[in-house]
Amino acid sequence: MNEYTNNTIQQSPETEIVMEPASAVRRITACFLNCFFTIITILPFYVTIVYSFEHTKEFTEELAEWAWLLSLFIPLFYVFVQIVMISASGQSLGKKVMKIRLLKTDGTNPGFIRAVLIREFGFILTLNTIFDLISGLVFGTWYVDGATTISQVFLQITFLVCVIMLFNRSKNRRTLQDYFAKTIVVKLPDNQSYWV
């Protein structure tokens, strides 16, 4: 039973909150922000690799240990924070900045299983499995040019389909991930606090 109809989320029989689906611009910007934050957290890892090869003599064993630990800890901590945030509030850092959040179609918080395991990992794993089977059975190979897999090409096409779906107002701007996990991304009300 889908209680999400005409931009209305029924939280209980007594209360009804009107929610507006997040605009394509907000969702795309949130995605770019998450990518930017990811690059920032991975940057120390790349700097450590480059510095360790170019400055081998200055790179003492103790400094090397600390640099490697820190460059690995920062991205892992970032991933942990993102998972906790999206599980607890339906918001990644990018979504929080853009004042949008992920909800189940019934208006409740999706939690870890639906938001992270199903919507993110399950969706990609399912697509990879399907596309690998198709490329292996239909095309007889997994590679387009020796390096790019047919599955990667299909994933890029799927990504473009999702971007196009963001502009479909009649379907509440839901993407394939949203349909897969039975979620929707909504704009937070203007009166809601920025970091709540």
C-alpha cells in the first residue's frame, strides 16, 4: 500500500504533512557535494603516495606509518559518518547542505537497511549482476575495448536515465534507486532548522 499520493505524507491518522519532492537541481548539487567531500577525504591518501615516492629519503619509517594511517583513517571515518547520517536522518552531508532528505514512500525514515543496503549497495550490486549476465550471455564477452566492461557502459546509461528521471515531476522526481528501495527525496520545510 502506497500512502504517498499527491505530495502528501501521512504519518499517522491525525497528522498529515505536505512534502515537496526535492528539485533536480538540489539533488544533483547534493550529489556533486558528496563527490567533492569524497575527493577531499581521499586527497591525503594520494598526497601520501606521491610524497612517499618522490621524497623517499625524508619519509622516515615513523612518518610513513602515521601518514598511511591518517590517509586511510580519514576516508573510512567519512564513510562511517555518511552511513550513520543517512541511516539516522535520511541525509548525507550533501543532502544536509541542500536541505533535502530521503524518506520511505510512507513518510518514515528509511534507516540503514533501506537507505544504505538496499538503495545504495543493493541497487548497484543488482545492476552489476544483471548487466554482467547480459554481457556474458548475449555478447559473449565482458569487455568493450579490453578495459571497459559492458556492465560499466550499462551502468553509465542507467545513471543518465536516473538523471533524466529527476526532471519528471509527474513521478515525483523519483529515480530507479528510489523505486528499487521504495523511497523519495523531499525538500525540507523552510521552517525546519538547518542542522536538525
